[in-house]
Amino acid sequence: MKKMIALLLTAMMLISLAACGGSAAKDPADWIYAVEAGSAGEAAALENSFAVNSVDTQAKALMEVQSGTSDAAIIDSLMAGAMVGAGTSYPDLKCTDQKLTSELYGVGCRKGSDLAAFINSIFVKTYADGTMQKLAETYGVQEALIAQEGSADFTAAADGDVAYIKNKGTLIVGITDFAPMDYQDANGEWIGFDADMAKIVAKELGVTIEFIEIDWDRKTMELDSKSIDVVWNGMTLTDAVLAAMECSNAYCNNAQVVIVKQ
């Protein structure tokens, strides 16, 4: 079955690339795909038996294609919309037509943490008052946004993560450079849909916020060691993530897509 899926994806890529000229000279089955280590894109590539070039971030995966050291990149569709094509950082790259996966984004906390439930309560509040939708429109992810329903009530555990974070006075957010979810503006401030939602959560907790760039492949270890309090960076809710972390409700739809040169 996996072989059949890989063959279908290869055929779709050949059809898509034929429209943009000589890019189809090399069989996509023989391509090297740049992917972020530990990401859903890497998992999708390996699932389809693609040869991979694993790098630190999805942004670096795009750089690999731009420089010609990889034939294609597999990245999140939301990032592709912000980073690839005319008027973006990579105008000479394009997104092919096929989607390798369909998936959901969520926020990751330590296993058993009450912070996930607190974040869910903020999701419900900000969706109900329109704040979440306005931020989504600001960063161009409104079409991917998932309605947040349920109760906004929350009761903190006496010895839980919410109490721990309030006591230390800082919410430490683990991220990578990943527009439009988390990226730096001209002044070096972290902004983006995820970054701005995390700031709202920190404000509701009554603490300051600190963003730390992490090795995405080590995100669970960073959480468990308490180097960070939360992973908030367009994280796909895979089975492995759900098993290792206490996760928020899904808030955005996403897909893994293939990026090539024009």
C-alpha cells in the first residue's frame, strides 16, 4: 500500500512540474527532500521511502532547495503560504499541487500538565470574543483556523504547572523560526499567530513571556527537563506527540506539501 501511495505521489509531482518547465527532468522518486529533523514532514518523507536531507528548521529546508543542495523540501502548508512564491522570501520556489498529509496543530505541555487545559480555556475565550480570528487574519491563517468550543472554565491544580509558572513568574515558550506562526520582526521581537496567542496566555497567567529557539527533534526532552514550559510552534498532533505530551485542543488545520524551484 505504501508503495502504491508513493507511486501516486510521484505521478502527481510529475504532472505538476511539467507545467513549469525543465524541473521534471529528474524522476521525483530519485530526489533528495530537505526536511526538518523530527518534523511531520520528515515522517511523511520516510513513510513514502523518500531520500531525505534532515536539517534544523523548515526555513533551512527551503534554503537547501534554493541553493540546489536538495531537489525539493517538505514543509507545512501554512509556512509555504507565507514563505514561498511571488512577494515572499523565496520568489523562485513554488508549491506543487499534491499534499502528502492532512493534519492538525496543537500546543504541547508536559505530560499530565494542567497548562494544556488552561490554554484550552483561553482558546475558547478568545475565539468567542473574536480575538483569535483577528490574529488569524493578521497572519493569513484564517482559512486554517478551527472553531474553539466548550467551556472556558478552569481550575488550577494546587501542585500543577499553572501554579509552578505563576510562582516563577515566566512562561518559557519553545519555538523555531517558523513564519507565520513564530518569527522575529525588524526589532527582533517574536511575533506570529502562535507567538501572539502565547503572549495572551502569559498575560492571563500574570507572568512575563520568554521565547527560546529549540532543537525540534528534542522538544519533548526540553519540556520534561523544564528548560521550557510549552511547545508552541505549529506542532502537528502526531500519535508520538500525543503519547509524549499533554496537548491542547487542535486550533489549525495543516498539510505537508512539496516545494521545488520554479
